[in-house]
Amino acid sequence: MGQRLKDKVVLITGSASGLGHAVARRCLNEGARVVCLDRQATVLPPTTPSLLWANVVGDVRSAADHQRAVDLALARFGRLDVLIANAGIYDNRRSFRSLSPAELDSGFDELFAINVKGYMLAALAAADALSRSRGSIIFTSSVSGSHAGFGGALYVAAKHAVNGLTRQLALELAPDIRVNAIAPGFVPTGLSGIEALGQARSTGGPSASDQLLQSIPGPDDYTGAYVFLASDDAALTATGTVLSVDGGASLRGPRR
């Protein structure tokens, strides 16, 4: 690993597991200091110096919890350079017509509150600090942000909203803050389902033979894209970008 994020301060939501956890580890390895926000405490390798990271247990649906995380970054490290809003849940490809009106109501409110409003609240809490550092925001989108069939109607609609939010905030927050998104394909992390619909974590997914590159990337394989957009390498070139890292999934379409 290099030191492409040396001395940058990075706030990551959804950092306790899966992709967010991998991104947190990679940022630390790249020289950053990291603040983690998740409903569960983020546990990093015991070799990670405690002076380089901080933990906030909170809910991304809470503006106050986002503010606590930003305030901790400023108090502990004196600045904030990068926000990575990553926390999300999945609808397990629940079909639209299988939803009752009550399920649509509760499922929509839960998924959009986490996957869309949670990103907006994070950006709002971090905006002043990021303006001072001329920093950047990175949202975790998905192949579902531009293509149908990789999730159900709730998830696909939410990820399309994330792509729109990326572009709108890039326009509004320029030139002080860059705003971009990463759009992975399948990441084998077992995303939480919608609690209001009684869903468990997702367990399915494509096989390697379904993929153009004949492999299933792990969470660590996606982290380089986040480092690039957070680093000075992208400082004068990338804003409003939705960077597709789906392994060609969008070329072939979803596995039925």
C-alpha cells in the first residue's frame, strides 16, 4: 500500500462490516485518520494504532449522530477531508406487485431513510468542515443506480436517487467540495434486509461463471476506487462522477 491519503481525515458510515469495513482498513493503510459511524461498534485489527481512528455508534437516520461524528473528527483530528457515505440495506429483490400497500409504505420509509436520506444527512453535517478543507464526498451507489433487475423496485429506485443526488450536490457544492459516487456490482457482504418486511441478510448472488471477468470480487477489491476519488489524484478532474466498478455486470444484465 502507498500513502495516497496521508494525513487526510476520513469519515465513513456503515463501517462495521462489509464494504465499509474494507474501505476503513484501506484508508488507514493509505495514511488517513478515520472516524467510523455505524449502529455497531467498528472493530479494526488490533495492530491499528488507536490514535489514528475513532468510533461513533449511531444511526445514519439521525442528524444528531452524523453531527456527533463530524464533531469527533474535528475534536480528535482537527479537520475533515473526506466523507464516505456507505451505509445501506437491500430489499432482497422483492418484487413490486408482491408488496401490499402497508409493506410498500413501511419498506419505502426504512430503505430510503437509510440509503438516501442517510447520505443527505451525512453530507449536510459534513459540508462546513469539508468546505474549509476543500474536501470531497463519496457515496456508495450500485449497478442498480443505472440498471434495473439487480434489486427490487425499492432498492433500484433508491440507488437511482443516489446517482441523482451525487450530480446535484456536485453542482451545488462546487468549487469547494467534490462529490462523486462508486457503483459496484455484486459485493459478497450479506447486506441487511428491510426489517419492516421481516427480511434477513441477503444470501444469494451470481456465480463466477456469470461474470464477464469470471470472478467474484471481495470487498477489498473495490477499495482502490474509493482511494482514487478521495486522493489528490482526482482533485482537479473528478466531480459529479458515478464511477462504475461492476465487473461488466451492466453489459450482460442481471442473472434471472
